[in-house]
Amino acid sequence: MAELIKNKALMQRVSSCGLHDFLGFDGKILLSTVMEDELLDELKPKDYVRMINDIRPDATMTPDSYTYIDDPLCLSWEQTMKQAGSSRAFSELDIPVVGLIKGVIWKQIAWSTERAIELDCGSFAIPSRELTELDLLDGVISAIMSVLQKGKRDAQLLLYGLSYPLRKRGEFVYSGLSWFIGARKGLYYKGNTSFLITDASIVSEECRCAACKGRMADQLKDDIRSLALHNLLQTIGRFG
């Protein structure tokens, strides 16, 4: 969503046809609301609802907010409560809503999870990259799972921002945009490796995935959509 907010011309193009037609992708699209702090301050709940209805994803996360460990607790509580308040507007949407969990202490995380449950969210997401770097992810997962188990909720927990699995547990789903970012940089995924699509030293082979349909890697260099989908299918094949 951040790229659409920053680029009004792009937003108009996507709104005119919808995300699926714009991307040339007929699978399920989950809209990420994670974005830069300064963009979050500009958006009101009605803005989210209007944009989501315009671009028509299959599902969306609830709004993001910024909470930092080194901020005074009053600030992180303010942001956590603001995010929960904005999320209530998402009950107007007729698509599935994934509860984005925020907070820096156990009480905030649990409170954020409870508010997402009140929205009848069946899936929940944690922005995980920084938590992983700080070795805090396990504690946050435990806090969320404790709330879900107390309410006897059978739910999916999406670790947003990771493109690799941390543990083999059926209840976790992993997400990342490395497949798309790599395609934009000209990277071609093959098994557990990747290489520049223009690298003449790599022997190109036919690929029979749904994106390539028998084409070789070097034939995708001017088709970023197919390259991105190929990379995504390779990622799913490794971790699915």
C-alpha cells in the first residue's frame, strides 16, 4: 500500500483495473499496510477503507502503527490504541481482515491481539524482521499464542517480513517480498540459489512452471511479472 500512497499516478492505474489485472496475477493477494511512519500519520481510517475498496485485494491487514522499544511507554500505548481504533473501520470491508499485532510489552501485545479478535480476525500478522534481529520474536509469539489459546482460537499466525522458515510448525505461515524485489533487480530463483538473469556464464534451462511455460531464464529479462511469479513459485516450492 505504501508505494500506491506515494505514487498517485500508480494508484490511479491500479484503481482503474484492480490489483489482479494490474499485476497479471490470478492468485490470492494479501494487501500489506506496513509502511513508513510519516505515511501512517497522514492516513485516516476512511482513507484505508476507500483505497482498499478501490484496488480490490483478496484480503488486507489492519492498519500499521509505530511502536519502539526505546520510546516511553505512554507513546507506545498511544500508538497501539490508535491502531486498534483505526482497525475498527475495517469491519466495513467485505474481504477477510488479518489482524496486525502491535506493541512492545506483553500487555500491549496481548491487548492488541484481543482487539483483533473482537474484529473477528481469523488470521494474525507480526512484523517480524526487527524482532528477529533483536532476538525478541519468540517472546512476542508466546504472548500472542497465550491470548489465542485462552480464547480457544484456531488461527493462523503470519510472520510478516521473513522469507525463510524459523521452525517447522504447521500453525505458522511465512511471508516476504524477496521474490518480487529480486525480480526487480534481475535475479532468477532456481532451487536454493539465485543468479542475475543477464549472467552469460549461467547455462539457461527451460522451466515448466506456470510463469515460464517452457521459457528459459534469459527469455524473462524483459518480463518482470513472469520473473517475479517464477521466483514466488520457487519460494513456495522450497518452503511450502
